[in-house]
Amino acid sequence: MSRSLTRSTKWNPKSLGVLALAATLTLSACGGDSDSKGAEGESVAAGASKEEYQAAFEEIDPITIITQTAGAQGTVTSAYFEAYQEAVSDWSGGKIEFETNYAYSVAPPVEVSDAVADGRLDMSYTIPAYQPDELPATNALIDLSISADQTPLVGVLQLLGWSLETSNASEEILDEYEAIGLHPLLPVYSLGPDALFCAEPRSSLADFKGVTSRMGARLHAAQFKALGMEGTSVDLSEMFEALQRGVVDCTVANPLTAALTGIFEIAPNAKIAPSAGFAGGVGSMVINQDVWGDLPLAAQQLLHDRLDVFVKEQIGATLNAITETVESTKKYDGELGLFDDDVVSALETANEGLLEESRKELAGVDDPAAFVDGSMENMKQWRDVVTTDLGFDPEMTPEEFVTWYEENDKDLDVFDEFLAKLFDEAMGERRPS
């Protein structure tokens, strides 16, 4: 039986024109998503062609999904979501359409999850760091991002592979989303390594003594303390003004966030430590639990399968944002450069201590030591995939990355082998069935 899921008939709120990678990404059909049991209609095989999907949708009534993106239409922070929507609509033969709201126009960053859960939105990107109490295990995973390479290519891919595999395999993470009325299409995906952006040039411990910085994750307070800094909480939407007015001297941000907020002109002095990271920015792709449950099985499968487009274009958006960061910081007489050795040493020591503390106690996690050790093993394996198996250079500087990226014409197809492995190992068992 098919059904309409248009806005006028659906659920009770209580209770990139891009070709997909179907030819290269054959998703595992084993396992299956337990939240999809009971979904009605025809099942579509993993790896199905566009024509097979469109045939499966012939008897399905039109579906409208209301969404929101972080940026304006066509911007770096909206493009990958738009590409995903285009692919889903195309592969459904136009039966799934999206009503997209831009630039947080329905709900600000801190309210997005609530807006999806209560029905103002059906689906959206959201920031789990804003919900440490409701999503403690997810935030525990965010904390562990400090162990990844903080480099402009290897670090991006390592963090993405690690975050998706670890979060998709964690029942604790998946369950806490469901507990607040959300179905996580992508429970945690990394937005790339974070840098410290400052209004004035700073690179040594002496430069950071007494400096105030906006925090983007709960672990930043301890990391700042190790550098002699003070942390303060400032909402993402207020970050630019806080820097402009001197409320804070610096902010931790990933390049996508920096591009979204346009902070380069007031905080063009950005620093990273390749071997010691700040707790990184991550996103989640979520859909209202009741909306998800009411979808025909083929629609659930298509929304899952075309996440290949979302992730591929998200890689592109992140790399484009790194390029913009390198070029824009230079334009405003700054740079994306490296911390002095004393800062790197202080961060490394602080991060080692934080990891040891995490092994003893993590909110939302039954066995912290196993959670941390498993996460670290995944981190190492994804670095090996990216550097040894795929041959990407772990020593690439930001400037060298920009040259490499432009010499390769910003062609995202070079990441197809990485994506195939990612979807086979990190996503296959959660395919609806």
C-alpha cells in the first residue's frame, strides 16, 4: 500500500545536480535498520540502479519533506545538502520533493534538533554539541576527535571515516537520538579539523596567556586552560559579533563554520597543531522519528542509499572551505599556519590527560575504557586506510593542500575508493530492510 506524506496528511508531532555512486558503492544488505521494521511496500535491493528505484516509486504517492540548511542557497554550507536532495528527488522519479528553508530560518542552531522532533522541520543537519545532556554518548565521541590528524586532507578523511563508523556501530549513540524523537541518518559526521582563529597574530604560549576564546565543544575549557586561556560560551550565530566587539579574542572553528560566519576579516590569524587537535566540530543528519516510520520502505532505502552523495559533496564542501580559509586569511593579512612548539607540547599533554580521564568515566557510556579503546582503534585504522591504502600525504601543509587540490581540478572522484570503503564498512548494516 502506498501513501501520501504531504504536509497536510502526515504525522502527529507528539508521538549538488550530482550522480550518485551506485556503480561504485554497493552497500551491504546484511543486518538492516531495526527502526525500519514494519515499513510497508516494496524493498529495493542494495546497489539498485536509478531506473530500478524509479520503477519502485511508480505506485508511491508524492512525499514532501521539509528541511533546513545552515547557509544561504548555493553556499558552501548548503551545497552538499542541496546535492543530496537533488539526487533523492531524481532517483525517486520526482516522487520525493524537499521544501528547503535556508540560513537557519526556521530554527537557530541551538534549536534545530527540537524543531525536527516537534514537527517544525522533518529533516535537518544539526549540531550535537549543543545537546550534551540529551546526547551524552555522542558528545563523548566528539571529545575523542582530539586524537585525529589535524591536517587539511588526511585529517579530513580520517575524521570522517572514524566518526561515521564509530557512531553507526554504537547502540548507545543511536539509542539516545531515538529517545529524543530523532532517527539519525548520519549519527555523527566530522566537519574537518578545527583551528583557533584569533583577531591578533598569536602562536606561542606567551601569546595566549589570559586570552579569551569562544568554546565550540565542552572539552575546550580544559584545553584552553592548558594554554593559559579562558573559555566562554558564545552561540554560533553570535560568534562574528563577539569577535568584532572584542568580547572574545579568539574562537575554535572548523573551516566550514569559518566560511559560514565570515570571520576571516576580523579573525584572520588561524593556527593548527597537526598532532594535537581541539575537540572537533561534528554534525548529524536527522529526520523526525515518526516521519521516518511512516515512509514506505523504498523511500527509507533511497534516503539511506543516496547519503553517498551527501558525504561525497560534504567532503568537497570541507575541502573548498579549507581552500577559502587559506586564501581569505591571507587576504586579510593573516594565515592558516602552525602553532609554536610550546603550544603543541602543551596541547599534546593536555589531550593525553583528557583521554585517560575519558577511559575512567564518560557520560552516557556503560564501558568508557572499551568505548575509548575501540574509538582509538578505528581512528588508527582510518588513518592507515587514507595514508597507506589510498596513498594520501599525511605531511601536507595547508598551502601544499591548496596546490594539490587545484592541480587535481578539485575532482572529487579521487575519493571514490575511500567512499566505497566507508559505505561498506560504516553504513551497510544500517540500511533499512
